[in-house]
Amino acid sequence: MAVPVDEGILNALRGVTSQSTRLPKPLLIKIYVSSLKQDFCQERRMLLELVGPELQSLYDDRQIEIEIVDMHFGTGPLDISQVEKDPYIMHDYLHEIELCHQNSKSVFFLALIGNSIGYMPLPTHIDNDIYELITSDTTQLMTAEERQILDKWFSKRDMTDEITNTTTTTTTATTTSTVSECNENFRQSRLQQQYVLKQDYRNMVVEKWHDEYVQLRGIIDKCLQRALATSSTATAAAAPAAAPAAGAITITGEMQQRLQKLRLTQIEREILKALELSNDKILAVYREWSAQLSAKDAEGNERLRKLKDQLTMNLSTDNYTTLVVSGNCEETIIDPDKEEHETYLSKFKNKVTDKLRNLIEEHIANDPDVIKGRKKTVQEIFHEHSTHLRILHEHQMARAVVTSTVPSRLKQNLMNNFRNGSRHAPYFICGAHGSGKSALITSLYEDVSNWFQPNTRVHRVIRFAAASPRSAYNLELLRVICQQISIIYNIPEGYLPKDASFDPLYINNWFQNLLRRVEDMNNHILFLFIDDLHLLNPLDCDIVAALSWLPTSLPWNVQLICSSTPPVEQLKFTLMQKDRFKSVEYLFNLAAEENETILKHQLNGESFEDFLEKKFTQLELRWGKKGFSRLACYITLSEYGLSETELLELLMPVDDPEAVLETENGNFCFSSLKKIHNEMKFLLRDKIMSGKVLIQWRYPYCAEITHKRYLDTDSIRAIHCAISNIFFPTDNEENEEEEGYENNESSDKDVSDDKKSVISQMLKEKEKDNSSISRKSSAHPNDDTSTFYNPMAADVSYSMRHVEESWHHLMRSDDMDKFKQIAVCNFDFLLAATD
């Protein structure tokens, strides 16, 4: 007998979702660390090397990932922050705080506050009225020379275009607060233009730009201070009849707020952003010195006091703590070689670890994603369906289709068969890369429920092929769809027959039996959508043809709609299937004139493939060929995508926190990975699967470009070795063998060969970095077997990532002995795979 299912979950499985539908969140605690770069260097290092790994070891058994984000790591000397190098990155930092809040199960923000709040970052956008106010000859807030400097770096831009561009690149992960903020910004500046900071500084030497930056920031900050100080707003409010004094500036209260907002420092902006999102998931640490000296910057100290008061008032006592360091605040930097500072660091580590652990336990105590459910089958199917619903939602938000004749023509054919009660074949939408197949599948998914009478129950099941392990193989895809149909229709014998078998013929018969059951339900209609059917992997046990399970004749109330890049004739069908499916009644080729489809993003006559090639070239120029190609190759050769943690383990050396990790040399840090991730939003997808946020290509053709530009047989094997090593650490002997292999490899071809110089040499450098990693822990442990976090115990605690991802890389690295030892002939691994 079928087990009762929660109504919300059942509706989601039927394809009925709303804003209140709760989909599983990642099993992730991602903590953004906010501090001044120079003040808390040792504390941040301790968070990465000690606090993060210790917390990870506590939550490994619950498959919860702890990630601590330090945007200052790997950005070079302490006296120049990344925001000073690239002012636009401030927007990425604030967006990262939003993502931490959105995905984290518990604490998402850790504020480290000392005796200073730092300097105002250089604004990237200044409202037209404010710009005219500070540059006007009437107000005399700046000299003519200062005006020339300002005009050199700021240009006028229409805000309508700016907001439109921002909207088109907004990801589906954007939170409600971000959308509201964009709407508010648009409302405030819809009638005005903005002055935007030019990005010519990207081509300058860092030192030279920093000198200009400091000068430019000083000019703007001085003018903003003068404007606020000489404002007659307060005077006018106290004595409305009095005329403003000579030289005074009359500004509105709303403009005064915008002036003050421009003067906010980086740490102020980050803390205020976090407070907007939540009060109970923030931890603040105040550091004070035993000998406080007299304040030199009265205004800065007053703002610091107000910031602390605001945090204290909004946080409970469990969410903040104060630590005292011996010495005076003029020292500013903590020196671990001093005994009193070492004592402070030890207290810091213990206090923060305890605070975080208590808050995490409190937040996950009743979390349904952490608590194991009794209905394991329902939970498995719901999690799988949720992965595809999120991808569907991403397409829904994009609204890529402007006009198309396909939905109306398909509807006409489908409804004719439905009204006649006729059996029919599946419907196919075929087209080249970027022709709009997925967008049309999404549009049809939304529309089909409105095609029938209100008393008719329409159930929709959608799968994006190869988006997950259970949608990548014919057998698994069909099994999970059968189980979902059984749950939807509450099949009496349960969700898995007692004589269940993984034989393809059995699964095919099970599917056919379920369709016959649905056929007898008069007021029920079942829609099955499979996007990118050609991406399904065949199995050696597949009989006749890989896709032979696809029915040639469906019941009158069961509709199957598929999309494919290759034409039907090239898919792995039987001859009978091909003859049936190529009928014009069921096949919609987007290259045909009668199926014309116009998308939102027009390519000005160039093909979609050429458009993506151009994007790759632009990213190479922007980030350097070594860095971009290395990132692209890891994403391409991952089976289902890599998490941010896993990418950082592959791309970020950790031996020197103060080193500059340049993408031109193939290395990334938190900050640069976040920046390139945002710039590649059009090409990348953030997918939630098995409790992880995984990064993968949005378009399969991106993988084809990567293979063509950067990969060959040897580099593919080496990359699979590198990825497998983040799940299963290698010993020094294996590292030496890999280094020897890379040395031989680099001599095979000229340095100018992209596939060798860009990929293989970088992998050799990565192996050298690993030798120093073994003695350090990381802020980014994904599993307890990662290269960043090596447990003392020799045994491995297997996670879903081991089962779903790691064995592919072991197999493709051509190390069969290791593959057999770790996976095929390992009882613990096999037990985890079947658990």
C-alpha cells in the first residue's frame, strides 16, 4: 500500500508549484567574512585553516558543507584592497552576501570589527544631480583641476540602458530583496542619468591606478563632506522663513541620504546589507585593545560606534562577542610570535568555533532537509524533481521566446488526437544549438494546463537530460519517471514493485503498464517533457537501440514532448521508431520556415556557435588564456558540475595568503572566482543537486568549444586525475609520477600549443602546489577526503559527491588499479552507492 505523501510535495511532483512551494535547499553553511584587510589578517587565516576544518569534521556525517569566504585571501599585500584595484567588484561582494544568505542553512555573515571602519570605496555610479552638485561652479566644492580629474574618469550614461543590461544578466538566484532594490533604484533614477566610472583602469599598472584611485576618492569624499556640512537643510527646517546663508547648499532630505550612502565604507555596506537580510544568522566579533588611545579621527570613531550599536541592538547576545588584546590600538596588526597575541588568537579560535557551532545546531535542529525522512523513495524522487524544477524556473525567468509558431501548431495536433481519443506518437522539437528548444519546452510546460477543461487534472513531469545522475542514463531516467508516476497516481502496490528489477526489459514493461493504468483515468492527463533527449547515455545492456523504450504509440491522455539537437534520423531509435517519429504531425524542425521561432537575444546574423566562440575569446582576453582555459576545462570534464569549494581546491594555491593569485597565471582566489562567475552568468548555470550548489555549462556547445580549443587526450587524463584527487588524496609517490608525466608532456609540443601550454603546464603547477597543501587545512573542505582537509583516520566517509562524481574521474584517469581499489572493489564505496 502506498505511503501518504505530504500535499505540498505531491503537488510539486504533479507539476503544480507556487511561490510558497518549498524545494530542498543546499546542505551548505556558507559564511561571508567581513573585515578590513589589514586589521584581521591573522584572524581570517585562523578561520580558514582551523575553524572551518574543525566545524567541517563535526558535520561530515550529516553531509553538511562548511564554506568560509574570505574575499581578501590571495589579493596581495595588505595595504591595497581588491576594491581599490577594481571598484566594480564591490557589487559582486554585496551579491555574494545575498547568495550566502540564500543558500546557507545557518550563519551566513561574520563581521570582524576593530578600531576603524576604513575608507569610502570609489563610487562606480553617481546620480546626475549629485554629480552636478559637487562639480558646479556655484557650489564651489572643488577646484577646476579637480573637476578635470573627475571628468576624466566619469562619463554620463542613460540609466534606462544600464538597468536593462543589468536585468538581462540577472540570475535566477537573485533574492527578493535584490529585485526590490533594483526596482527602487529604477524608481529613484528613472528621470535622470548617472555618471559611471570608466573601466580604463583595467589596462593600467596597479600601482599607477592606485595613486589615481586615492586621489579621485579623496576629491569625491571631500566634496561629499562639504556638501553635507554646508547644507542648509537643518537650518531651513528650524527656521523656514529664514533665507539660506551665503554659500550654503539647499538639498532635500532624500538627496542627503544618497550623499551619506555614497560615503559608506566597504565594511559598513557589507554589514548593512547583511542586516537587511537577517538578524539571527549573523555573528559579530568586536576586537578591542587593553590600552585605548585618544581618537585621531573623531568622525570615523563616531561612525564606528554607531555601527557597533546598530549591530548590538539587532543581534541577540549569542550572536556577538567582544575580545580584548593586550597592547594599544596603534599596533593594529596581530603578531602571532608575541605571546599575548598568540593567547588572543587562541581565545578567538575557541570563541568563534563555539559560537558558530551553537548557532548552527540551533538553526538545523528542525530543518527538514537535514532530518532524514522515513519516506525514502518519495524523498529521493522529490529531490530529483526539484533539481529539474529549478532549471525550469531559470528558463521561465529568462522568457527567451518572443514569438513562435511551434506551440500553436503542436497544440492543434495534440488536441485533435485528444478529442478523437486517438493513440499517437511522441512530439519532437529539433533544432541547432541556441535555436530555442529548451525555451519552447518551458513555454509548452507552462501552457498545457490551460488547454483543457477546468475539471481535468493535468500532471506534468519534466526532465533535462544529463542534468543529474538519475537523468543521464536511459535506465535510471525511466525508473525514476516510473516511480514519480506511481507516486502521483498513488498506485496501490507501492512506488516500487516487489519483483522490481534493473533489467531494461523489465523497466520498459513497467513503464508500459503504468501508461495503461493512466489510460483508464478519464479526467487525468499526463505530460512528460524530456529536454535534450540526445544527451542520454546508453548502457551496454540496452537492447536493440538505446532509445528503443520510447513508445511509438501513446494513450490518448498521455503526452510525451521531447527536444533534440540532432535530427530524429540520427538518434538511437529503431527503424520503426524513426519511420513513425519523422511524420510532420509529430516532428517540429526549427530550421523549417513554418516553425519560425524568434528569441529575445538576437545575434545580428551570426550563428549561435559563432556567438559563443566570440564570448570565449573575450573571456580569454579579460582573464588571460591560462586562467580561463583552466576553469573551462575543469567545468567541461566534470560529470555533473563542480561546487565552488571544489573549484577553489583545484584553482587556488593556499601556501601564501598574502600572495597575489593572478588569473593570467592560471590561479584564482575567492574574489576573482566570484567576479568571473558573475561575468559568465550567461554561460554558466548554478544547479542545486544532492545538497550541493554545482557550477556547470548552461549550453552543451560550451563543452565542445573547450574540447576544441584546450583539450587533448593527455590533458584530459591529467585533469581527471586532478579532479579525482580532491575526493581521494594521493600520496607523494603518485604526485611525483604525475609531475614526471607532465614534464614529458610539455616537451612533446611547442609552448605555443594551447592544449599543452595552457592546460598541462598548469596541472603540473597544481601538483607542485599540492605538496604544500598537505600540511595545511582549508576554509573550503567539501568532504573529509579533500586535499584541503585531510583527516587523521585512514578510512573515508563517503558522501553523495563520491558516489555521483568521483568514480567517473577515477575511471577516465586510466588508473585502473586505483579505480578498482577505491570504487569497484571497495565495500564501503559500494554500500554508500546503494544506501
